[in-house]
Amino acid sequence: MAYTTSSNVSNELNGLALNSTSTPTSTIVTGWITEADREIDLRTGQVWSSTTASSEYYDYDGSGLLRLSNTPVISITELLAESNGINASVEGWYSLTEGRLVNHDYILYTGEGEIMFHGTRMPNAGLQNISVSYTYGVATTPSDIQRLSTLIAAKRIIQTILGGSATTEGGTVSVGTITVSDPSEFGNKRLKAINEEINSLFNKVTGTLKTYRLNRNY
């Protein structure tokens, strides 16, 4: 799920029309939103929408703890362990159940994406012998993340508009509902304001992520 929409980006730019014939086109803007979301994931170290991972395979070292590759985890759909080992003639997959009671097999710590095995059916150490299908990220994209994605995509549009006017000296440049009487002055002011807000939001979000957790969530 994308963190923002073309409609949000359009509203940020005073209702600029985004369609198949606009410059840039709505398809291009959708691609820029995807790129913006990836940048946000990379810089914050977290996925900010709900995403499904199907049948991810892990080597298990027998320690009782397995760390999933994506965090935070919303829920586990299926967790399978293989009992026959590598090079066996047939595979022996069995399902494990989440919970802390005697007939359960593991506890999930959602924030850390960690699975703690317990009980009588703990998996053996082995190669590619744990398979997990799960949902990770967040159920609802936070408003700060939506704002970040909107601003990053809007910035690309403004740069495109100004790039198209690079050969124009003075005069008025108009694209849709955006009218720029002095392209260079508009670029300096508008892009400066957007960059400042983008940096402020990144500092806010990453600062939140760096807060040390005294308790594990499950």
C-alpha cells in the first residue's frame, strides 16, 4: 500500500491536475510516490504500511530465538518447521501454534520481529527448516509518513516544472493551476520550504525510532 496518493500530491500543489496527458503524467507521479516510499523505508529502517510476506525460509540455529527479516510484525499467518533435516528423502513439515500455554509452541514479539520457541515441539537446528508467512509494517500509515511521501513526490513535480522552464529568461511559467511569475525565485523559496519540512519530519520520525524500549511487546 502506498503511503500517499496522487490526490494528496495534487492538493499540495494547489489542485494541479494529474492525468494521462499532464506534465508529469499521473503514471509518472505514481512511480515517484513508490520511490518516495522506498526512500522513507530506507532512511527510517522500517516499513510504514501493511505488507504480506509469504513462505519466507530461515536457517535456524537451535537457540530458541528466530528473528524475522522485517519489522514490526503485525501477525503471523503460518509458521512451519521441518523435522527430517537436509538431504532427507522426504520433507517433514509441521505447523507451530502461537501462544504461551502448555499446548502452544512460540511467542511473537511484534516490535522486534522475534519468535521465541518454547514447549515440547521446539524445532531442531537446521538449514532452511523454518517457513514463516506473516504481515509486517503498520496497519495504518502515520500522518507524518504520509506527509513525507507527499512532499517528496511534490518536490519532484516542482523540479520537473522548473526544469521545463530552464530555457526561459523571466516571464511567467504556468503548468495547470501553478503559475510562476519568476521561476528561479519560486524554485528557491518553494523548494527550500519543502526541503526544510522533509528534513524536519525525517528527524522527528527517526528520533522516535531511536527511543530505547525497556519492554518487549507481544
